[in-house]
Amino acid sequence: MKPVVKKLLGSSFVGALASPLSVDDYLSLIDSRLSLSEPRGRVTHVVRQTSDSVTLEIEPNDNWQGHRPGQHVLLGVDLDGVRHSRCFSVVSAPNEPMIEVTIKRNGDGRVSNFLVDHAERGQLVHLSPAEGDFYPHAEAPRKALLLSAGSGITPVMSVLRHWIARDEVADVVFVHYARTRDDMIYAAELEAMAQRHDGLRVETVFTADGGRRLDDATLDVLVPDLAQRPTWLCGPAGFMDAAEPLIAARSNETLHREQFAATRREAAHGEGAVRFLNSDVAASGESGSLLEVAEGAGLKPNYGCRMGICHACKCRVAEGSVRDLRTNRVRDVRDTDIQLCIHAAAGDVAVEL
Ligand SMILES: Cc1cc2nc3c(=O)[nH]c(=O)nc-3n(C[C@H](O)[C@H](O)[C@H](O)COP(=O)(O)OP(=O)(O)OC[C@H]3O[C@@H](n4cnc5c(N)ncnc54)[C@H](O)[C@@H]3O)c2cc1C
Ligand code: FES
């Protein structure tokens, strides 16, 4: 949309004419991707690389501000009239015109299953601005280790594509763990990259086909010079837990980590009563984070990452006492936005939900 048209449509005069609907509501009738400010995209290509994943190429609208390699977006789809947004890493390199994401089925999770089973060309998706600091802050280091498992390959792949696009691959080792060759996303692309680039060595370990899980011995064989390699690491929580101490024991170089799921922590406990004002529902705060308390009470609050990254669960607390589950710090708040997934009640709390 031309900036002058956007400015005109964004004026308070046009806003008043559109009321009680929004200008975006009218624009959507012309083209669902049109919006004055919201990044949205249309799926232009769908590939099912494995039986439990789907790769989407998305053409963003002009509100999309671009991304850095390895960053993630909150991708939203409307299911039964309700918007559900979840975090997914952008796999494409920043220089590519389309956004690429690959989504792996997560248990009986709502969004991943819907997209793996039903994503199709032409579908509208809602996007957030890209976030995250997994990206390389300078040009590629002389030596680097990219280490991933399962769907954790996505942000790491973006970093590699970025270096390749800039012809910066001098000495990169990419170690990836998957259950089997058939389960591995980006297997063919990685093999082709390794053939084309002398500076790239790809090592794949298939754990259901006899490959050893990540341990001291395998790491020493696969990456003997790890001490000299800054590392980009992403994988399931158990893989991250195993990899981090092994890397720390061998290298003082920077470890960049991207986490897809919260590290297991002691069950969160709250105390006091929680009142959800807009829904006129009350519940005991004992059963966990405020997000879990709300879900336990039958409400359907927004969420994306469930670990304090994406802000999708942000909600206003009218008044009350809350505990930050990451730091255990308790504070009294009034008319304050908090992330429900990382706070528990520390006394009576009134939430505007
Ligand atoms: C920064 C970041 C980047 C990410 N990038 C990617 C990526 O590139 N590709 C990718 O595939 N994933 C990625 N993820 C992970 C992805 O966001 C999650 O897998 C997401 O939860 C999938 O959404 P969903 O709706 O399918 O699952 P959700 O509905 O959110 O469910 C998540 C899990 O909880 C379980 N669950 C749901 N409801 C209940 C319930 N009531 N009781 C018990 N269990 C329940 C589900 O079975 C599922 O295992 C990323 C995550 C983060 C934080
Ligand atoms: S769900 Fe992402 S911050 Fe709470």
C-alpha cells in the first residue's frame, strides 16, 4: 500500500467513518493480507519434507519489517473464530524476499497439528515483528559450530543460509541429531550445501538407527577443536540440558542458545484467590502460573511460548500480589501488564481477563 494511501486511511477522520468497525476490517474485505499496521502474510508454497512437519513459504505484506537470521515470529491462525499464535523460527535468510518457517507436529498441540495437516497455498497467517537475539552479531567467525536436534534445526539453518548468502563460510561444522533420516528436515538441502562449500562439514546422527546420543565421546570425535568454535545451539529441552555442560567444559567461546520449550522446573505454586474480572470467574491461585490457573478455570487466554519470550500472554492485573517464577521475586502491582505464563499469584489477584 502506498504510504500516502496508508496515511489517509490511518487518519482519525477515516477511522471515525469506519466505526464501529476498524479500517482493517474493510481492507480485509478487499484482500485479507491488507492492514494499516499489522504484519500479515499469505502462504505461497507448502512442502511436507517429512511426515510430521510442514514448510511454508509466506509472502508478507508491507508492514513486515524483516528479520535477522535465527529470529522468530509469532505466527497466528484463526481456528473456529479464535486467533491462536505460536512462536516459529524464520528459516529464510534476511536477504530472501519470502519468509520460510517449518513447523513440526508437537504432541496434540493445536496450531502445529492444524498446519501440518491443513496448511495450503493462499492461506492467510498473522505475523508479529521478528524477535530474538540468536543471530550472529558480527560477520561469521573464522570457525563455528552449529549444533541442533529435531525441529531445533530451523534457527540454525537460518544462520547457515545467511553466512552462505554472504559467502562467509570459512570453517563451519554443522552437527544435527534426528531420530532417523526420514525424520530429518532440511536433510537434502544440508547435503547439497556441504557438497558445494568446502568450508562446511555436516555430521548427522540418527539416534533410532544406532547413533549414540550426545555425550563426551561423540562430541570429542565430531568436533575435536570445539574449544575454538563459538556455538549456535538449538533443540529439545533434554538435548539442550545435555549439550550445554559438555560445551562449557570444552570451550570459552560464546554459546548462543535458542530454546523452544521451557526448561523443566519445579511445579509452580501460587497462593491466594485469582479473580478474572472480564469473565466473572474466580479460582484458587495454587495450581500454577496465572496462565495455568486461567486455563484450569476454563478460560482460553492467548499464549505463544509459555516461557516469557513472546509476550502473547500479556494481561492487565487490576491489583494484587504476583511472584515472578523466574526470579521468585514478589511484588504488589496495580493496573500493570504482566506475562501470565511466568507469574503466579502471591496473594489475592484480580486479572482483566
Ligand atoms: C523461540 C521459539 C522458536 C520456535 N521455533 C519453532 C520452529 O521453528 N518450528 C517448530 O516446529 N516449533 C518451534 N517452536 C516450538 C513451537 O512454538 C511449539 O511447539 C508450539 O507450542 C506449537 O504450538 P501448538 O499449538 O501445536 O502446541 P500447543 O497447543 O501450544 O501445545 C504445546 C504442547 O502442550 C501439549 N498440550 C496442549 N494442551 C495441553 C493440555 N491441555 N494438557 C496437557 N498438554 C497439553 C501439546 O500436546 C503440546 O505437546 C519454537 C518455540 C519458541 C519459543
Ligand atoms: S506465552 Fe509467551 S510470554 Fe507468555
